[in-house]
Amino acid sequence: MLQVFTNKAMMTRRDFLKTVSAAMMGVMASSCTPEPKESAAKASKYFGLQIYGMGPELENDLPNGFRTVKEMGYSTLELAGYREGKVGMFAAPIDIMEYRRMAEEAGLTISSSHVRPSLRAYTEDNKSELLDFWKKTLDDHVKLDVKYLIQPALPQCRSLEETQHVAALFNEVGQLSKAAGIEWGLHNDAGFCYRVAPGGEQSLYLLEGRYPEGSRQIMDVLLEETDPALVTFEYDCMAAVQGFNDPVEYLQRYPQRFHLLHVRDYAALGQSGMLNYERIFRQFHANGYADFYVEDENARSGHQTERLRESAAYLMNAEFV
């Protein structure tokens, strides 16, 4: 049944017929839209997959796994499992250039990579070791021609001072990466929502009670004390929600810091109802950015292909992406 609303208390018969006629024409026009336009819109969508999410289902047979990823609708890949010129987490690592060749043969582009040094704490004593690690890593990723190089987790951050020191080192890594033509950044996990206090001995996460005076959230310290020209952020929306942060609030507060997103859910995208991805994507796009990767952390479930196919379908059908 067609409903017509008006601000006037009364409506003439002629006005009513005009309004109904216009509304019906709109309904008819939308129902008669040729299918190829919708197909073209879906075909133009461009989104990526963090390969960790497909786990052994990808790595046990890379050529066929890549073809499956492409067929599902993904266009780009974000690597995980890089170490010393090779890639692999669930099977024997292979040379990065061989990995790139197989991906490209399937029509996929490697545009980002997650890499984390083995050092647990970043200090002045191991600073040269840390920078040497990133120099070698950058050399390899220049060969891959990636757009982004992302550190997926934090080193030790027990106090405000230690976190500020980490931020300063991140700026130095970002400078090296910028010189190599790659955007360097950080991927948040729920630990980014912990707080650190001046002179503290451990990071704090209290649902009740007061934090020590001068304490700040680790995420805020890193956002405010890294140089936007050198360090970007890959915003994991679910990690933010798990830490009781609002992704949209952060995208609004720091509109030029989050250049890419990780989108995930407890199962396939959009199934838990925990995240309002429409609001998130609308704000992200309004900030001027478009790159994002689907992530799924149940890598050994044995159902990853099915889940990632459902996530791709969700994105293909979402008018806000």
C-alpha cells in the first residue's frame, strides 16, 4: 500500500493525484532499472582480504586458493606471515616474489602487508636492531610494490613515558618507509584501548574505578605523538568496539589519520549486529579514504572459504560501500 505524507492539514484531490502519480512513476522507474547497471556497480567495487583469515584453506594450495579468493569478489591482498624474504604461516614459507607471481596470475594485487618485529620492548639499546629490521623489510616490500606496510600489534607499553618513546621510534620507522615510497602504519588491537599512566608499571584496563591522574589511552597517545606525514593507522573496527571505543567517533575526531580499515565480525560480516558498518563506511568515505581489507580471525575453522564468501556478498550488496 502506497502511503503519502504531507505537512498540510488538508490536501486537494488534484494535489493528491499529482503526488501519487509522481511516487508511482518513481516506483516504476526503479523497478525498470536495467540489471546491467546494478551488475556494473558491483563489478566496480574494489576491496581486499587479509590472507590470515583464510588460513590453511589458502596456503595448502596457493594457486587454487588465489583463484577462489578472486572468484569470491576480492581484488587485493594484505599479507601476513612475512619473515626474511618469505611468506607463510600455515604451510612452508615461499619466496615473496613467487608469492606475488601466483597472486597476480589469479588477478589479485598485493597492496599491503602485516609485519611485526620479534622485539618485545623498544629501547635505545635495541633501536639500531629495530631500524635494521625495518630497512630489510622495506627492501623486500619495495619488490612487492605494496602501498602499505603495517605493524599489527604493539610492543611493550607499560607507562606513558614508554608509550611516548615507542611513538618516537614509530616516527623514525615511518621516515624510512616514506623514503622507500611506502605508507607505514599501525593496526590496532583491543590493547590499544588500555591506558597508561606517568611512571606506571603496567597498562591499565578498568571497567570500574578511577584511573591514575594523567593517564591516557594508548591509542590517543600514539595518534597524538606520531607524525601524520609519517605514520598512518589501519583501523580495526571490531577491535575498537571490543575495547569500548566508537569507531565513528575516532574517524570523526581524527579524519586524516585512518587511511585504511579492517572490517570483521564474529562470523561473516554483518551477522552479529555489533557493528554499524553503514555509519563506519559513510564516515570513512567522507574522510576521503577507500582502502579496506576483510579480516577473519578464525583461521583454522575449516569453514573460512564459506565465511569469506558470505562477507564478500555482504559488501557487494551494501550500497554504502
